[in-house]
Amino acid sequence: MNFPLRKLAAIDIGSNAVRCQISAVLYYEGRYRLKRVEYVRFPMRLGEDVFATGEISAAKADQFVKFLHSLKLLMEVHSVAHYLVCATSAMRSAANGAAIVARVREELGMEIKVIDGQDEAFYINRVIEHVLEDKRHYLHIDVGGGSTEFNIYHDRRKVAAQSFEIGSIRRMQQEESGGASTEAQNELWARMEAWVRQNARQYHVTRAIGTGGNINKLYSLTSAAPDKPVTRRSLVTTLDRLAGLSMNERVNVAMLNPDRADVIVPAGHIYLSAMQWANVNNMVVPDIGLKDGMLQALFEDYFDELSPDGTHPARLPVPDVQNSPAELE
């Protein structure tokens, strides 16, 4: 039986990987939901080029266009009604980023929206505010390959936000190379610490909330019960264990994908440092991220079209977000 579903898609072009999620809009007994029907992740690692040379190599640019073409075909097969493509730190930092965006537009007819840290926070805020508890004050930490986004939530309301060009790939390259760039990165690290300390104290932060593939994986390796907060001590123990493994052991014993195995420790240090600066001992790790906020934005933007009876309620319903089976590898 052919049961019609309206579908939306979000493509998140990160510094470490490109993710595409296709979700169907469900409506039953007056309630809307977004249900994941397809999820693809590819370790494109644009940041590996950009943060080392300042631009995306010709070979990687070709690979990138081919992969987006495959995603375009996938969306056509699924009859996706609307989609959104966003690129973050690596693409906005690349000297040839604008040229690659133009190439994709010309060859594939796809528009890439290059967003900054504030835009990232805006999209993530669309979904993360619904997992916060009343009368709790959170430091939200989102570590990507090229940047780290911080948001402070006070009684479910975002009261402060800041983006820093420090991420898992940048941190990994800094640790491997040292040199002149280390001084600048250390200065940026100090500014990040000062921001977190000041705002956590000002807004009486009592708990952290972490998003991103690396914290999802770290969380799964701890002893924390599913859907329960993880302690800083448990994260430290897990990270120390991973740091003591070679790359070969992380891949073949810990069963991490290579593109996760080399960045998970640098990323983990950012999460743990932020928790220490904020003086918080517990972190909530919901399986949500930029792509989920993008899908929520599409749902809201095209609600009139997606509504089965054409009526618009006084208050737009918030869909349940069915995520990918966590970006654990």
C-alpha cells in the first residue's frame, strides 16, 4: 500500500562530517511529529584541509560535490518536499569556500547557506529548549570540528551565547604541530575560559548540556544510565581510558571509526574544561544537534503547506524529533 508522507531534509556540512537526515511529517489526533526515515553521515573532514592550509583542496572539493549530488538523488527518491543545506566553520573559514558554494549552485542547483556561530545556536535552540527543565540553569556546550558554541539558559530562556573558533580538529592539529599557531590558540582558549567562568557565575549555572557526535560517543562509553545525566568524574575516567589507547586500539578495540578516534580526545577536553570552568559536575546529553534544529525550522516555515487540513493553530505545535541512532562511530 502506498501511504503518502510529506518529507523534509536537512544537510549539515560540518568540519568533520557531512550529515543528511530525512524526516517524515506525521499528524495524528491533532499532534505533529517528525520521524526519521533516512540518515547518512560521511566523514568529509573539510576542516582537515582548511585549518591546515586555509582552503579546501581540489580533490576534496570534487569529492564534496559528488557526495552532495548523491544526497540530491537520495532526496529525489524520497520525494522530499523541502530541504535546507547549512555549512559551518570549515566552509566559512575556507578561502575558496564561496567558490565551492557557487560551484554547487551551478552544477547541482543546490543552495548552501554558510552560517556563523550565532546562526548555529539559533537552529539548535529551536529544539534544545524543549529538553530543559524549569528552574534549572544550564551551560550548553556544542563542540564541532572547527568551533565551539556556548549558550547559557536561565529558566528555559537563553540569556547569553558566544562562539569560539576552537574545535576538535583545530585542537588536534594544534596538539600535533605546536608552533606559532599555538600561542594564538592559547590566547583564544584563555578568552573562552574567561567567558564561561564569568557567565556561569553570573547566571548561577548548575548543570551542563552537551551536544555533538563526540560527546554522544563519550556518553555511550560511560556508566551513565540511558537518558540520565553523566557525571564529570565518569567522563574523565572514560576520556583518560581512551587517551591511553593508540589509534589502532581505539579503532579495533574501542570500535571507533577512524574519523572519530582521532578527534574524540581533543573534543572531550573541551567539554570537560568547560564543565570545570563553570563548576558543574553533571551533564545532560540529548541526541540532538544542528540538523534537528534545521528540520524544526523547515517544519515551522512550511507549516501552512504541511498541515493536512490547512488550519493554523493559535500556537504552532512542536514536533517530537526522532534522531539518528546517535552519531556514535
